[in-house]
Amino acid sequence: MPFLRASSVKGSPDRGDRALTPIKRAAFAVATVAVAHLATMQVTGGESSAPEQLRSITPASARLALRPSANAPYRRESWISPPGHTRTVHCSTLSTLPNGEIFAVWYGGEREGASDVAVYTSRWSDPVKSWSPPVRVVDESSAERELGRPIKKIGNAVVFPDQYGTLWMVYVSVMVGGWSGCTLNVKTSMDQGQTWGESQRLNLNPFLNLSTLVRSKPIYATDGRIGLPVYHEMALKYPQMLWLTPAADGTMRHYQLRSLPTQNDLIQPVLVPLGQDRVLMVLRDGGPDRVLHTAYSGDNGWTWSEPGHSNLPNPDSAVDALRLSDGRVLLVYNDAEHGRETLRLAISNDDGHSWNPGPVLEHEALKEFSYPSLLEDATGKIHVTYTWKRQRIKHVEFNLAWLNQATPVQAVASR
């Protein structure tokens, strides 16, 4: 499927056609169920075989600088979004740029789902320990103009580089209804996020092209494919894999959506490469169990085991995880079956089969600390960003010495 970075569509569609009549609402409800069943079988173009090997996207110059963290425990807090920049903020994600800088993306506006919500970016300068002022990349108006269709709201976004140095942004837009009525769109940057091309819509489902969302960072195959974890939310909720194959000129050669066999109500998959063709998947639980689920792939993310319980709680909230430079898996999650008042770290020494609860990053009754994102930089420091009371995006960085000192010894085994 060819993919172009620029669009020739101009002007803004009429917004007066957004209201649905009762007949249209009934038709949309029927279509909802049809989409859910069709999407479970959907495979679109692209390669037909599993990747032979995964690779790191960390730039060679940064890998040369990789070294163990200092022995002295280190922890530091800062803020990405300034106070009062937008009334609410949510859903930050982190990425390493080709030049080794750390790049953050999130959305903010009057409230989640409001028409004034925009996607913002900022970059971390390690020498001065500060974030650049937020840059507005896409909003409802610009998305409408670039996509050539009415947009009700925009939301979750992730950014990631490809092997050629192009930076990709995938974000959610909704024409009608809630998040289950969304589509995915992409923008690309050829200058490491300084400027962006116009939005392009991904055609992922055969019927109405609705209800594919994104939240977490991808994995990279040595053949050039990028495995982006996505998920379906309309009627049935389950994880999927979107395999993208970028070209050297910043266009998309083709892309392929693969649905995964899994129980309902497991969404927002997080992927952790484990080596030797194995990948760990951690899943948010939107069902009655209220525990994190894990699944495993033995062929670099192409096929997956059925998810099992991890025995760590999950109040239907996003998590993130990564494999540290020392081989352990680090997880950040809401440590409760209900509510998002406590944000905590956990460590696994056995690739996610058991977890050792670690330090609490935030706790305050009746407040929200949620949607974390993790990254380990080229010096071995670990960075986590998250939604702080829906008011700001907070950033915490620490080293392995601090993590080891603050982590209890007793592990919690999986069922």
C-alpha cells in the first residue's frame, strides 16, 4: 500500500453533518457489532511470515556511550508541561530520537475528548536537565484540513524513529461517537520532530475503518518492519499488532494489521523484547478480574500465547514496561484493583513470570496518577513520565542504584 507524507486536500469540511438521527444511530449500532467480528479476522497486505530477528533502535553513537549507572543512588523530578499550559493533560509517551535526545508526546485541552484538545511535543536536554517548551503538532482543525474529513476529537499519540532516521507519529482521531469510533493517522518528520508532514489516515478495517487505537511503543525487526502494538475497542476489546514497513524516503511501503487470539477486555498491549526471538506482552485488564495479564511470543511478536494472570492488580488503567540494560524487566503500574491513586514500579528477574513490587512513585487519595511511559537512556538512567492529577505531565529520572535500594526483596509469583 503506498503511503505519501503530503496531502493535496485543502479546506475544511462542513461540521454540520455530525449529528446522528435515530435511524443512523441504530445503523451505527449494528455496524459496531459487524466491525468487531470482521476486525477479529482482519489481516491487511504486507509480509506473510514472522520476522527472523528483532533489533535495537538505539543509535550507534548512543550505544557506544551506554555504561552502567553510577553506584550512588540518583533520583530527580521535573515537569514537561508548564503549569496552566492546558486545563488538562493526559497520555504521555517517550521515544529516543536518532540523535540520542529524548522526545515526549501527549495531548491536552479543556478536558479529555474536548474539541480543543491538541497533541503536544517536547524534548529533553540532558546537559541542562530541562524540557523544551511544548510545541503544538496537531489539533482538531489541522487534522480536519489534512485528512479532508470532519473530526470530533483527537487523542492518544505515540512517536518512534525508523531505521532511516524518519520520526513517525501515530495518533487517534474520532469522527463520531467515543474512542471506540476512532481511526489511526500518521505524520512523519524528517528533522527529528522539528517540523512535521501532513496527516495521513491508515485504512485498517474493511468496514467503516473504525476502532483501532494506539498507546505503546513498538518493536523493531531486522528486516525493516516495525511492530506497533494497537488494540480494538468496538463491541469486543482485544490487542492487535500493526506491522509497518517504512521506506527510505519517509513513505510507507506497506502495513499489515494482525489480530491476536485472546480473551475479551484486554487492551493497550505493551511489548518487551526478551532476546532469542521471545517477546513479553503486558495487558491492561478492562474486565472483572482486575489483574494485569501477560502473554509471550516465541517468534518475535508474530504469534502469541493465550494471556495469563500476573497477580499484580490493574484498575483498568494503562501500564508500561521495558527490559533494563542488566536484563531485568521494569514495570510501572497502578497498584490497586480500583482507582488510580497509587503509581508504583515493579521488577521481574524471570522475564515477567513473577514480579517484585518496588518503590511507590505517587500516592494521594482521590487523585489520579496514570498512563506512565518508560525509557532507559544511553547512560543507563531510567525515565518515566505520567499524568499527574490530569493537570500536568510529570517526569522522574533515576538510576539502577536508586531502584535497587528502594525495591523490596520479596517477589510476588504469578498464578
